[in-house]
Amino acid sequence: MTRTKAATAKPAAIEISVLVPVMNEAGNIRPLIEEISTTLSGRRFEIIYVDDASTDESPDELASCAADIPELRVLRHQTRAGQSAAIRSALLVARGDLIGVLDGDGQNVPSDLPALEAALRAETGDGDVVGMAAGIRARRQDSAMRLLASRGARWIRRSLLADTHPDSGCGIKILHRSLFLQLPFFNHMHRFMPSLVRRHGGVVVGVAVAHRPRLRGTSKYRILDRLLVGISDVIGVIWLLRRAPRQGIVTEVTVGKTATVKTATKTATKAGKKTGKKASNRGVGA
């Protein structure tokens, strides 16, 4: 039986996957999904929400959205695991070459995603270089106590981790999926993304983004808890940074297929000695 082209054609590749972790964010879900869809209209994209064992109406709202928006995929944790674990769950099933991340409380603005992507592409191009474009909130819409705590955490990261990014806690970012999958996973790792990206040889570019006040629901983090947990996290990240990979960019060496079977070994040996002169390199990691 002859198959038609339509039957055998592969689906178009996803350009960007937007990951959104949520826990008890009913009321914030549909407006944010609709904003993401509008921002990426005309692109090949997917939105992956991860419900971290919500106990409010979030599961119902997500189910309703999934029925209306074909680009939406929904995962659910049976047991609450935290924001970093939720992002990781989404990353493992994401299909886009680029990964966008947003907080699910609606304070990040999806219309900033194109600027982040443009900045990342300008910095890395289409070659071997990989990296992350991370948001810098110009006018944070948070309480004075939360802003003060963030300044303290930023001072600690800069002093102990040499993290020069001015807003590591900003939830909106875009990075290459190939790089993201290489980063070490641990609880709260989303707060240390700039340091972890640089640890793996990636570049980090900061982009000014908007920040909105929370309109519904309440923050899941208490200031004191965040500070106390942050101390142990910093110690762990220091340990990781001291054991960073040393191999630099890994490239796959390819040789022409003109050699005969008898001379294949000899040709490969010559290519190994003259890497960079007669061989072309294709990046596969950072």
C-alpha cells in the first residue's frame, strides 16, 4: 500500500517550550497561558504546566485550559516536590530546542520572552556556543522586606559564588535545552541558574524585563525560610563550582567519505593529527 506524503510527513519541530511550575495558583493560570499563546502566536511552541500537587482549583483550571489550547501540556506531581523539581519534570518531556521558564504567579510578563530570545541568539549565534538569557527586574513589585532579603541574598551569591548577575532570583529566562539538561539538579537549583550555566561553559546575558504585582493568591515562600535554606544551598553550590567540568566545548570530528575501505584507518589517523585543519567540527555540548 502506497502512503501519501501527508501520511508520512513528520510533524514540525517545536521551536520553544515554555515551562511553568504552579502550586495553588487558581485564577492565575488561564490569563498567563493566554498571554504566552498570544506572545508566541505564529511560532511552533508548546506550553508545559507542572502542577506541584495543588490542593485548590488549579487542576480543574488546567484541565479546562488543556481542552481549549492545543499547545498546552499538563503534568501533575502526586507529591509536592518544589519549584525546581517541577521545572525538571517539564524539562525532561520538553521538545523545543529552546526552553523558556516563567513563574506561575503572573508576575513575569510573557511578552518579554521575544526580547530574551533575541538577546540569547545575538550572544550565541547558531554555532557551538550555548547559554542563557535571564531577566533583570527593573522595577520589582514586591514588599520592602522581600526586596531587602533579595539584596542580602544577592550579596552572598556575589561574594561566595562570584555570581555577577544582578537578579538571579528572577523567574523568567530562556536557555538552550542541550545546556539545561547538563546542569546538576538539586532542590532550589532554579535560584542559582547563572552560576550553574557558567559552570558548564555557557554564557549568561541579562535582559531588562517587566515585573507585575501579584493579583491573586499568596507567595509560597516565607522570607526567613528562604534565607535559612539559602545558606545550605550556597555551600552546596560552592562544592559544585569547585568540581566544574574542565573539558570545555565538546566537538564531534567528521571526515569526508571519499577514502576507500583500505585507507579509512590511515585517513582517520591523519584527521586526528590535523583536527581543525582538514576536519569540520560540529558542536554537541558545552
